Amino acid sequence: MATRFLGKGVVGIDLCGDPAAGSISSLSAFTPVFQKARALGLGVTVHFAEAECSGTDAELQLLLSWQPDRLGHVICVSDTMKQEIKKKGGLGLELCLSCNVHAGMVSGGFEGQYVKFI
């Protein structure tokens, strides 16, 4: 669908959804889609590490292999993966403050929402 509307307002694609409703093998099925998007010059955003159940290093490595421009949520990220994200450089981090707090994905309200990538 994105290719059909390329040049007509569509500038990128995004992967998001219920982080508990799948597996790394089901995510792998999207790899060709994101490779094609990249080849067409579309921006790529992935939402990940929203919950501990989906924040595995293997899953995050797969999603990072799609060369995203922007990362959404990135709450449950291991120190190893934080370093991988920093190495990529230039990635936009979407912290989704209101979503994370409203959905109870972080504790401590807005004051408890933070990610240390520095």
C-alpha cells in the first residue's frame, strides 16, 4: 500500500502493535517489506521494547537490522542493546510519554519515564 501512495503523501512505514502477540519468527516475515521500503527511500519507524516480553536482544537486533530512522517506546532495553542503538547514531527516539504513562507501561508517572542513552 505504501508503494501505491509513494509521492502522494506517504513518506514512511511503521511497525507497531501488541508486543505480546507474536514471536521473532513472525517478525522476520516483515524483513522483505522493510527492505523494499528502504530501497524506495521511505522512512522506517519501529516500535519496540514496549514491554519486557518483547524486549529481547534477538528481537531488537532483528528490528534494528531494518535500519530504522526512528524508534518508538524503547522502554525495556538491555544495556547491550542501548549500546547498539547508540552505535547506529542519528536515530530518533520517540519516548511516547503520555502513552507509556497512561497505559501503565512505566512506573512513577511522568517523572518515572526516562531512557538513559547518554
